[in-house]
Amino acid sequence: MPPLPSLWASTAEPAPETPPLDGEHRADVAVIGAGFTGLACALRLAEGGAGVIVVDAEAPGFGASGRNGGQVIPGLKLDPDALDRLYGEETTDFVGKAADTTFALIARLGIDCAARRDGWVQASVKRSHLATLEARASAWARRGAAVDLLDTAAMARATGAEGFAGGWIDRRAGSLHPLNYARGLARAAQAAGASIHGGSRVTRLRRDGKTWRAETARGSILAEQVLLATNGYTDALWPGLRATLIPANSFQIATAPLSPDERAAVLPGAAALSDTRRIGNYFRLSPDGRFMIGGRGSFADPSGPAGFARLEAAMHRFYPSLSATPIAYRWAGRVAMTPDHLPHLHRLAPGLIALLGYNGRGVALSTALGAAVGAHLIDSAAPLPFPFASVAPMAAHRLHPVYASAAIWYYRLRDALET
């Protein structure tokens, strides 16, 4: 069944021409996957003079890159002090500047994707979470980030929502139209010399002498180096890789455009927001003034409005004034979750790299990491912010819809019991 139409697909600029790969081609680098990671990498490669061909089973931005909430958030879910201990201060600095990197790239390329830097609020309905949020904001503030703590009254003023005990705002963050951003990256990569081909699923990847051969239904690429950037849509192309992550569905809804009175009361500061519950929600205003809310859904793709009932209930709980506002769009996209909540960078074989697993922080991080990998492929001396990790497939991965669904219910129970 085709995916439900998203707000982004309905309001996007026309897609660039990306015809299927036909015949045999040679490149310095083949990029498999035309999401933010693959496109940012291809752009950096092409601007650096490398010959690069990108192939995607569908089209640029088809997956989570074109269906996510469009929140551009710096950092990771791990706090900066924990990142320092794991990888060092340079990695923490890199992820802390990921939103800067993304917005600077958009400005340099002139991508029309409704990019705004109104900040991101991490809010909590639980008073027991506030000490953690205060420590997190303080840790980023010590590193020079523009952050502020928000008490209950400040949270109400910033969000217009009911029920938040407090939180913090990170003014480095912002929002954009993700599908327009993906298509803008694709056009920029093409203008720099990259070739991009949609409708070209790679069905086989094998060593061919000193090069790699990536085969599709109608063509093939011979390349010295390959980047696998398939994230939540990773298949069996490379043994064991798919089993290193859980492809979780993120469900979203968008209302009809808000009235002037509703717009004045809902997210008046226009910051994006997410809450701290283990199974929480995230919301923002769309470029055309709709309220949007998203969260984890079932592992089955939704087929109708019933699958989005939790999101509608959450919207009405936070914003009772929107209880009569009609829902105009409902859709879902597949994100890649990793057991350690960290992105995974793998050197699968000589000349073959995989980069995936953004755990809901992919807009800024995939842009920055994709570009960093592109620089590294041009010059192996160029540093990478994360070390290469071994491929560690999860046990009984085929049962992930069962045990991950059970984990979601368990986390929801813990969320409900906390004060």
C-alpha cells in the first residue's frame, strides 16, 4: 500500500529529475540512499571534485528525510558530559553545532525550505524530570549554547500548552520543510556534478576486482568507494546490517490552518517542542500555520484515521482549544533507532562505509555527518566525529515488532506512573 499523503508531499516544490539508472557507469563514489545523509555526502563529494552517483529505491526524500517533523535540533539524546566521556569534546562540539551546520548550508545554497531559527523547547509534564533538564541546559550553557530554563509560567507563555511543569529552550535550533530541504540538497548536488537516480533499488553489492559493483534492475555502478545511507529503510543488501537497528514508525498529524486567534495562543513563540516522556510527543507549527504533532506509532504502516487516535488525544490534552479544529493530514515515516541511541558509523569492508541510526535527531545530524563522511572519502585524513563501530546484529531481530511493541507499552506504563 502506498504511504498516506503527508503535508510535506502536498506542499513541496516539484521534485528534481532523477531518472532510473540505466546501463553501466563508473564513479569515484557510489551513494546508496538519497535522504539527508546521502545527499549531503554527495554534495560534499561533488563540490570536492569527486565523481559521485546516488541511487535510491524511490526518490530523494522519500523516506524519513521527507516525512519527518522538520525539527532541526542540535546535539543527541545523550547529554554533552556523557558524550565527552564516550568520544571526547570534539565530538560533543560537532553535534552541538549540527544545527549551525545545517542552517549555514541552507543559506549558502539558497534552498527555499521555510528554514527558521525560532528555537526548540524540551518540555516535561513530570516534575521528577526537571532536575535532569536543568543539568542538561547548564551543560550546554557551559559550552556556549544559547539556552534558557523555563519554569511552569514561562513554559505556558512560550507554548500556550496546558500541563507542562517546565523545561528549557535551545535557541540554536529551529525548523524547516523537510521534503523541500531534501529536494534542494538534491538539486544542489546535481548542480555540483553529482548524478542522482531514483527508482533504482540496489539489489546486489559485490567486489569486482579493486572496485565495488552496485547492481540495480537496469544498470550498475562501478566505484572505488561506497556509502550505504539507507537508515530506517535498510534491507538485506549487506549481511547483518538491517539487524543493527529497529525501523520504528513515527506518526504525525497536521490540522487545517489555524485561525488568527488560535495562532496567537498556540506556540506563540513558534519554537518546535518535544516532551521528555519515554514515549512522548513532538510538535510545531507548519510554514502555512497548521499545528503539527507527532509520536511513536505501531510498527505496521497506518491505513486510516484510527491509527492516529493517540496523537489527536494528545493534541486535545495539550491544547483543548483545538478540540474542534479538523485534522487535514495524517502520515507516517520510518526512522532508525539503535540500542545505544547513538548514530552508527561502520566500515563494512575496504571502501565500504555505512552511516545510519539517528534516533529521531536526523535532520541536523544526518546533514552534518553526511558532509563529514564526504570530506573523509575525499581525503582519508579528514577527521570523523564518531569512530567506526563493529556491526552487532540484535538477537531475534525478526521479532522486533513484538518485543519493541512490548517495550513501548512498558515505557508508557512507566511514564504514567511517574510524577
